[in-house]
Amino acid sequence: MSAKIYRPAKTAMQSGKAKAHLWVLEFDQAIARKIDPVMGYTTSADTRQQVKLTFETQEQAEAYAQREGIEYRVLPPKESKRQVVSYTDNFKFNRLQPWTH
């Protein structure tokens, strides 16, 4: 049984960073998924794949995995780079590209 511990990025559907500060422990797929021949749905007998545990810190998630004997790997968080753009930059005299309407 193995799992990954990561901090999710903010969703594209919001401008805030809600739920992006929590760390998530998510179990890896143990049994391959298969397609149901009657309905065509994708099914799996692995119920642990549906479980996502959230923690306040990375250390708490690692302590839980060690306490329960879960083999884990930590994925470092990817910080987004904020590009500062000013509206007045559109009208600079020394623009590289000419301003068009």
C-alpha cells in the first residue's frame, strides 16, 4: 500500500486560494481499472483510491503515514509566479511592439 502526499494547487475556477493550504494524502491505484461490459462504465475493486485525507501540515501527513505503516512519497508544492502587469505599460513610449486598437 503506497500513497502520495501533496499540497494541491488553486483551482482555475476561483481567484482565491481556498483549500490550497491543506496537505492531502491520496492512495495510489493498487488494482487496475476495468470497463464494465454491460454499461461501459469504468470500475475498480480498489476502494482506497476513493479516500483523500487532508492535514494542516506536511509533518502531520507524514506522521500519519508512518504511524499506519503506509509507504509514501512527498510531492513538493509548485508555487505560482505572479506576473505584475500595469495598465499604463500598454502606453509606454519604448514598447517593443507597436500599440494597436
